[in-house]
Amino acid sequence: QVQLMESGGGLVQPGGSLRLSCAASGRIFSIDVMAWYRQAPGKERELVAKISSGGSSNYGDSVKGRFTISRDNAKNTVWLQMNTLKPEDTAVYYCYVLHQLSGRLVDAWGQGTQVTVSS
């Protein structure tokens, strides 16, 4: 099994910045995709950003130009740098990985970290 340890959430004022981290541990052969999703109260979980093992990244439309995803393959760690935060960014942010295990692709989710943007 793969365990995901998230950190970096908290309360920040509009216009501020936060950096989320997620470290994967456990039975890991290789991680294909690392990503961040978020879920606000009363809304569906949505993709924030994802990054492949080769470094290609994609972003949700609402965060383009403000958020940056990066990863360290050797450390099995992914980060999400969030700048110019807005109240609508308030949500629980979940780390997600798609990894190879015994010839299969398996996904895993973190427990979530709360991000609150408020004055």
C-alpha cells in the first residue's frame, strides 16, 4: 500500500500564498501521475493540477497562472505552490497519485488538508 502525507494547509488572507506538500511512502515501484484535487463544501471534487513523471503538467482553468505544481521523483514528493489566493480557493485539498504495483496501475488518495482563504 501507498501512504500519502500532506502538509501545508491553513488560513491565509486573500492575495496571499501557501505551499502544499505531499510525500508518498510504502510499496512504490514508480509513480506515473501526481496531482492535487480539491473539494469545497457542497461541490464536487475537482482537479486542481496534475504532473506526469516526465514533468508535463495540467491545471484547472480557475487556477491557471496562479498555482504551480512540481515534483521530485527521487523523493516521491509533489508540491503545489498557490499564489494570489482567492476566497473561492477555500476547500479541502487532496493529494492523488497513480502508481505502478505488480504490473497494474493503482491510485491512492491523501487524507486532505484544509485551505481557507479569508480576511
